[in-house]
Amino acid sequence: MNPLNRETTATKYKKARFVLNLDKIPQLSTEEKVQLKQVKERYAFRANDYYLSLIDWNDPKDPIRKLVIPHVNELKEWGEIDASAENKVTVRKGVQHKYGTTVLLLVNEVCAAYCRYCFRKRLFMNGNDEVTYDIEPGLEYIRNHPEVSNVLLTGGDPMILKTPKLEKIFKQLREIDHVKIIRIGSKMPAFNPFRFINDDELMDLFRKYSLTDKRIYMMCHFDHPRELTEYSREAIRLLIEAGVVCVNQNPIIRSISDDPDVMAELWNELSYMGVQQYYIFQCRPTAGNEPFSIPIVEAYHKIEEAKKKCSGLGKRLKYAMSHESGKIEIIGVDHKHIYLKYHRAKHLVDEQKLIVCHRNDKAGWLDELKPVDGYKNDFYKEIRELPRPNVN
Ligand code: SF4
């Protein structure tokens, strides 16, 4: 595809404009607006005019609609607000350190729109105070931990920050010699690609700080091939041209990203664009996520089905669960067992450890699985002998 005519793009969408009020969406009926107000009061709503324009309002099951428009079933009592217990690995305000090599800096608590299934929706709630705009304590922590080679800027979406603020962060991180990779977790290429298309200074910044032997990685978050518009593709082209390595990671979500054909199309298209699908995550049992969750066995089979339709480059991903005990890859399912492996572990002793569990077709999270004798790790022995009662 040829690069976009920048003038036309800039004229048509100077920038995506936030939509914070459901009443401002003419396609929703009055009845829906009244119903969804309660949901919005519990879990924040935010969209923008560009992303809303991708919805096919004639299709009640439209996946883009499901991703961004509240649903009454979010009100079902289900899950936990911090399902991966991020509070236990928070070492300073807005700083998480779970795996030796990688530190997370939560630099912002806003996104260009909100995914209804967000695992960090607590950040958008009134009274939450986890994020910090002052990264100095985080930098100090990183300076004192020479094992940290990767820093992930996250939130919220760091790409909401103004370009000069990002420059300050990149510069300070580049002054720490042992930090090799700066990762940016962002759904901005999907939600608002004009953030990249319209900002030449941002591209200069990436060129300056994504070095030959110390790259910046954009951890993109595309959920559906319909998000790969000409604008998103242009944003990715510009990022790659500026020396940024782009990969994709997203959760498998009921009726949004759980169709094998949809997954295969997304992964193949991304591979054509030079973006590797890095992870597909099991949906965390986060409060409000009942309508989005899929049992592990069902998700595993759908992902395997999708892989059959992909080239080798399209299916270099891992299917994993971001559990409080580690990042656990789901490597196989047979008629009796589910086979798991710690890809990253909170406790070094579990790193690369194999866990074999009895097959449970309803389970959506590690806590609901029972390991076969001989495969228990500390998580099972000491922390959770029984499943959490509010996750069914
Ligand atoms: S982009 Fe990420 S942080 Fe923002 S709402 Fe979506 S899942 Fe949450």
C-alpha cells in the first residue's frame, strides 16, 4: 500500500476527538443510554470519533462496538479488580518489578479510548492513585538494579503523553547504560493512529532514541483486523521507518477476537506489515469481565485452529496467562490434562517449569486448575490450595 496522502489525512482527521458521554452517540437508543449509564458509573467509558466510526451500527454483534461500548453484563459480580495482584510487585508508586530483567513504569492513567475488558480498569476509577507522573523514584530504582535491561512504559497509554514529555523520559532512560530496550505498551495505533501520522517531531524522537543496539519496541494492541485501517497501517509504517520494532499482543476476548478466522487474518496481516504477533493472552478474571472471558480449553483449541491458517511468520506467538505467579504459557491440552509452562516466573525456581493440571473445560484461570501430583509449585502449596470463590 502506498503511503497516505498526508495532506488529505490531516485535513480529514486533524486529530481524533474524545467522546466521553454516551448521550453524544446518536446510534444508541434512549433506552440503551439509560441502561448503560449505570455501567459507565462503575467502569469508565471513553471513546473517540475515529474509533467509533469503525463500528457497523447495523450489526448488534459488531466486535468494535463490543470492545468500546459498555454492556450491562459488566455489572455481574465476577472477578477481582486487580486480578494479577499487581499491588504485590509494586516497588515504588507507579513502578512494578516482577521479572528480573523488566521493570514497568506506569506513566499515565488515560487511554485514547477504553477497552471494556481492560485488566487495569481500576486506574480509570475515581480515587485510584497508582500512577505517577514523576518518574524520578522509578529511575532511581532502575539505576540501582543493573539486572534491568528492559523498561516497559505503560499505564494507561504512554502515547497520550505530549512529545516533549516522552523525550524527557527517553533521554533519562538512555542515560542508564544497562537499560537496553524501552518498550511502550500502546493501543494508540489502533485507537488514534493520527497521534503518529500528524507528529513529525515524534518520529524524529524515535529515530534519535531507537538505536541500532538499543531499540524502542512498540508493544501494539490490535484486537481485530478491522482496526488495521489505512491510517493504522500508515502509523505502523512510520514507526518502522523511524527504527521502532513493532510487535502485537492482545487478549482472546469472547465475540471480539475469539474467531479462528479473525485471529488468523489479524496475525497474517500483521506479519505482512512487519509486526510480529508476540502474545495472545488469556482474559484475566478482572471485575466486570464476565461477558469477555473464555475458558482455557476452548481458547486453546480456537488458537490452534487459527494457527493452521497462518504462515510460520504469522504464528510466532505464545498463548499465555499473566498470572500473579508468572507468565504461564498454555502449551497443550489432551483428553485428560492441560499442559502449562512458566515462560516468566515471579520466583526464579519456577522459571521454565512445567505444570500439568487435570483437564477442566470450565476453568478460565490457573486458580481453578488442579495440578497432577508431583507438579505443585509454591503457588499451589502455600498460597492457593482452593480456587477463589468469586471466580467461577
Ligand atoms: S489500551 Fe490497554 S490500558 Fe488502555 S483500556 Fe485498553 S487494555 Fe486498558
